[in-house]
Amino acid sequence: MKLGELKALLQARGLAPRHHLGQNFLIDPALLAAIPKDAGVQAGQPVMEVGPGYGALTESLLHAGARVLAVELDRGLASWLRERLAPAMEAGHLQVVEGDVLGDRGRFHPEVEAWWDRNQTPLVVSNLPYGISGPFLSRLPQRSLLGACLLLQREMAERAAAATRGGALSPLAVRLSLRFEVQLGRKVPRQVFWPRPEVESSFLHLRPRQDGLQSAEDQALEPVLRFAFGQRRKRLLPRLRREFPQWAALLESLGVEEEWRPEKISAKLWMQALKGLES
Ligand code: SAM
């Protein structure tokens, strides 16, 4: 859809881009066509799309043969999407969930949970709203998925890929790297969006690692990492001994020194400690 047409149709429905919902729509046809290929979408593949908006990327995914679950929080956009893509819904190729993709206590929206149970290992493809990137990404290591192709604020994408690229570690970067091959994808210029965002964007690609942690292992690691990075300026071992003594002993036996701050502990060391705890 041309930008002028999009503006006119939004206006006719009494809609306008909502900044607080991260509504920056993709308007570059070449990029929209490339995303399903980059994500590895195959015909018949179940794909979850977070925040379809009026459906530009959704159409591209459907064109590639995906079976799409699209989760949209904005009621006006969800209703327009259902009208625009009614034939795909009638054909059973598209399901639209209206609501917040983030459910309670680390879960997704109940309809997403039910869909995920039925579809086992879907792909996740999204031009993610910036406001939910962190909590959304932090739910993925506890999921079974074929892969993810996500467009994010560049700074967020770089932080998520830090364990692979050598940036500042965080619980999220460690957890993602232990479960997935994490690859920082191409940079995307601001002019592919309308309205143009104030920040730069990049793709982030996730593929499950052959030797990656199981979701239950991630569940055991997550609270320890959260505690460890809760005070990242402080020495780790003295704090860890009080709350997670077994972890402190294991990390010490792996060569972690008294003075080390949490950022100095590599993802690999965290994994070795976890494996030590299990054995
Ligand atoms: N996919 C469209 C595109 O690429 O043009 C729109 C992407 S826009 C960056 C993000 C979309 O996510 C918006 O449509 C917004 O309403 C929706 N959104 C924001 N927060 C959401 C949430 N918590 N759950 C589901 N959708 C959300």
C-alpha cells in the first residue's frame, strides 16, 4: 500500500499512529518482501507475528505460504486487519488475536499459549513494538521454536546479541546465547518506517542451538542471573554465597575469582555451573 493511501485509510477510520504502542509501520515493499525469506518461512509453516498493525508484514508472510497467528493490541488496527485480510482468515491461513501478547508471569496471551501448544515449534517474525522488546525476548528461551526474525531498536538488538559479539552482558544476553544461535542482522534505515522512529533499527535472528539449554534449564538459570546482575557493580561471589551457595561454590571451582563482577562471567561459565549443578 502506498503511503498516501495508508494515511487516507487510517484517517477514514479515525486512526493515527500511536507512539506509546510503538506504531512505526513498515512502508518499504522490498524489505517487506525480503523478511519471510530471511526468516526462512516455508509453505504451511506456523508463524507468530507480534503487532501486525494493519497487516503489511502479515500479507507478505501469507504470500510466502505461512499460517499466521497475528497478535495486535490496538483494537482499531485489529478490526481493520480482520476486514482487510478476511479472505485469509476464511481460508484458515490467518488467525487474529486482539490483546496484549504478554500474559502474566512470563507467559503469553492465553490464546497464544493455546496456539503454541497446537503448533509446537513455530517461527516468530515481527517488527516488534519497542516498548515490549525486553519482556518479549525474555520469554523466548523457555519456548520451543524453530527460529525468530525480529526487527528491533538497534541498541536493543546489540544488547541481546552481546554474548556473541562481545558487548556488555546481561541476563537476557546470556540466556539467549545459551539457547539460541544469536545473530545480529542487517541495519535498517529510518526511512523504511512511517512515522520515522527516532532511533536506528536492526534485525535479530535466533535459531535453536543443537547443544543449547533445555527450557527447564533456562528456568533454573534465570533467577540466578537476575540476582547476579541485580547489583552489577558489586563483587559476585560474596553476594551469591548468601542467596545461591551451591552456584557460588560451582563458579568458584570453575575459576571465578573473588573480585569478579557478574559481567566478567561468560555465558559458557554459567552453562558449566548449571551442568555441574545437574550432575
Ligand atoms: N507489523 C506492522 C508493520 O511492520 O508495519 C506494525 C509494527 S509496529 C512497530 C508494532 C505493532 O505492535 C503496532 O501495531 C502496535 O499496536 C502493536 N503492539 C504494541 N504493543 C503490543 C502488545 N503488547 N501486544 C501486541 N501488539 C502490540
